[in-house]
Amino acid sequence: MHVNRIPFQQISQFSNKDIAYATRHPALRPFYKYEVSIENFGQVIEDKKMDQTDRQLLVSVLREQYTAYHAGEGTLANITLLGDERTFTVTTAHQPCLLTGPLYFIYKAFSAINLAEALRSAYPAYHFVPVFVLGSEDHDFEEINHIHLFGKKLQWENEESGSCGKMGTASLQPLLADLAGILGDSDHAKEILEIITTAYSHKTFGAATVHLVSQLFSLYGLIVLDMNHPSFKRKFEPYMRRELLEQASRALVETTTSELEAAGFSGQAHARDINLFYMRDQFRERIVLEEGLYKVLNTDYVFTQEEILAELEQHPEYFSPNVIMRPLYQECILPNLAYIGGGGEIAYWLERKEQFAYFGINFPMLVRRNSLLWVDKNTGKRMDKLGLRIEDLLEETESLIRRYVKEHAVAELSLKEEKTALESVFQGIGQKALKIDATLEKAVLAEAAKQIKGLEQLEDRLLRAEKQRHEVELNQLRALREKLFPGNGLQERYDNLLPYFLAYGWDFFKTLKEHLHPLEPGLVVISE
């Protein structure tokens, strides 16, 4: 394997804010608490100690959840360690996705695993545990119900609504039957299919995803945590009460968003007056305050202030934080030091520092997860044949094609010198025309423009002719770029784990474990 890193600044698919945070742009410094470095975790540890996490609650819920799943010895040991005041977590999160969804789901996990390992070496007096929080309360089904597999879209058809984690897995069985035929009967296919089938034997999609991710990372001590638990909601109840009564989050976030915009960066998340959902079977809907009454949109639920506070006290599990409150919920429950996320996630965390201060919870270090581009052997050979490097393929397809054609043309395609000469000729004609009859100047300029346009058209014809001569190579170039940057996006946001597991088995995981280190900047490129 050959590994190199490309600076984020060269990757057009990353947002300006993502690049700015990764490269420590000074304009973003007011919006986060800690500079990202291994040395600064000492201060984060001291600050997080002040939060007084309920470790007994955390360990109890985790042990309860893991009775339903097969957990590796490292994971069980890490759950026990969380009861120790010297143990802290580093956390990433994602909603449950069909068959883990896009590749970056996997990269997130390894970013957390390796950061925890680096911290153990740097701070031997403490213990560090990687945690993957599963956002099973999310209800954006269209976002998580499909994967791209061998050029096709495999999609879960399901009529349920509400929280995705609560959806049943019975409707997944036809898809899993199709998957078995797609994967084939190689040893790697049989192994991964057995893991998938066992995981999706759980009744709910959330439980199935916890099981699947736990199995995939059983060797690495990763804890997968579903936070949709009544005891956790009970712990978070005071914060939800304040959100219902004080409704401060919106003003805090909007003020920060305005400051970000003044610094040259757009906002990410839209804050509501009340940033909580009411959640029951088959629905998860926003809570709004209208004319002194708390209403649940698209339902008949209506509460007075006294009634909704009583409902919260009796059934905190019916209340669900949205994207604005979810970071607070996570940090309230976990003894967490760092949140590891992609550019979009970091962007909305950058809007939260003042909100965290208001609610009295420590704001974690924000660590940009690893992004990775995988170049298999066949792709590498095709690149070599065309004389291309990864850096070349960062260029837009049509721009790259033009450059490739010009570099491989049998003759010079540019008529720049000819156009310059023609402009000089008409400049001379124009000067003569002015001396004879000033009204002729417009006619000369019009003829000059016509002739220049004719040369440009000839230039385009030369380029088209040269493209036809290189048609095979250009089709190969287009296919290469589409494979590595599908739809001009990132491979990690399109491809699923399964083709890579079929090709490499557990060696794919070993390679990721070796090379995904989130404190090292840049896009990781792994070439066979």
C-alpha cells in the first residue's frame, strides 16, 4: 500500500468553512474552545471533570443495551472502565444507515478508535474509550434507506414513519434476499452476509445497526451507544425543561451564526424557538408554542405549560432533542473530551459554544474526522497508463479533458498567437480608416470581431478533432474520475463498505486502522 495526504485546500469538494477549520483560519478561532492538538487534551480533561458525569448511569445503560448484542472483550472492558473517574471518551456519531451507508460511517469509527489510542499513549494516567453514538431518533428515512452497490442503488422500501431506529426490520427481508444474490458466494461474501443477517434479525432497525457496527468493530473496543433510552432522557430532563420554558437556544445560536457570517462563513443549522420533538410510535414531530399553548405539529396533542412540564417529568422518553439540542444531550451523558465529525458536523458545532456555556456543559474539542480516497490496483494501473496522478484527477472533468488533449495533441491547438497577430492587423487597418473616414471605425471593429470569432471556432474544431483522436483515452479518463469522484463528489460519500469487504475482507479494516489518524491533516489517499 502507498499512502499520501493531499492538503484540504486542494480538494474542491470540501466547503470553505471545512477547509478554514482544518487549516486553523484565525477568523474561526472565537467559535471553538480548544485548539486541536494532543497537548491540549490535558486542559480538556480538567475542564470535563467539572461536569460530574453520572458514570453509574452510563455503565448501567450500556450493560443493559449490550445484553442483546455480542460484544468484543475490549468493548466490555471499556464499558467497565467508564465507571472509573479517570476514564474519558472520544466520540463520533451518525444516524443508523442501511448496511452502514456511505464509507465515511466506517472512517468516523476508526478516527475515534485511533484518537483514543493516541491519548492513551500521551496520558497514561487516564483511560480513553472510543464511542460511536447512534442517532436512532432521527426520522429522515430518505437519507438512510439506500446504498450504492456496484453501480446500482439498493433501496429499502418501508411504509413506517417516525424515528428510524424504531422501524421494524421485517420489511428489510426482501432487500437482504436480493443482497445475498448480489454478493455472491466467495468466502468474504459468506462472512459479511452472516454478520448482516444476524444483525438484522433484531426487531428494530436501531438495534440491528448497533449489532452490526459492534460486530464490525469487535476487535477495537468501540462502544456503540443508542442514546434513545428513558434513563438518559431522565438525566437530560432539566435541560429540556429549560428549553421549553426559556427558549434561549435560538437567540444564542442565531447570534453566533450572525457572527460567523460577519467573519465570512455561512450558517449551518436552523434553530427553532423550541428545539425539541415530541416522539411516540410512528411519529416524531416538532413542539411549538402558540398562544400560550404547546402544540405538537401534525398531531392533536396540545399542552398547557403545566401539562407539558408534567408530561416531561413523567415521560422524558417522549421528548427528543433536535440537531440544536443533540450535542448538549450527548455531552450531558458522556465524560467526553472530543467530538469527531466531518465538515458539515463541525460547522454546526461551531454555532454551539455560547449555548453550551448557557446550559453549563463543557464544550468539547472539535476534531475533523479523516477523509479517505481508496485507489485499487486496477484503477492505479489505468491511471499509470494515462500518465495521471491523483492530483490531476482533482481537476473538474472537462477541464482535465482539455488539458489532457492539449498535452497529447500532435500539433499546437491554441491559436492565441494568430489571434494576437490578427488583432494587430485590424488595429493598423483601424488607424488608416480613422485618417480617411472616422465613420469607418465601427465597420473595422465589427469585421475584427467577426474574424476573431472565426478563429475561435476553428480552435474549437481543432480541439474536437483531437478529442475524437483520443476518444478511447478520454472515455477511460471520464470513467476513472467518476469512480474516484462519483458525481464530482467524494468517494466516501457515495460508496458503501461491501465492495471493499468483498475485495479485501478484514484486511480493509486493518489498513484503515493503520492509516486513519485524525490529528494528521489532509485527505488520506491509499493506493494499492
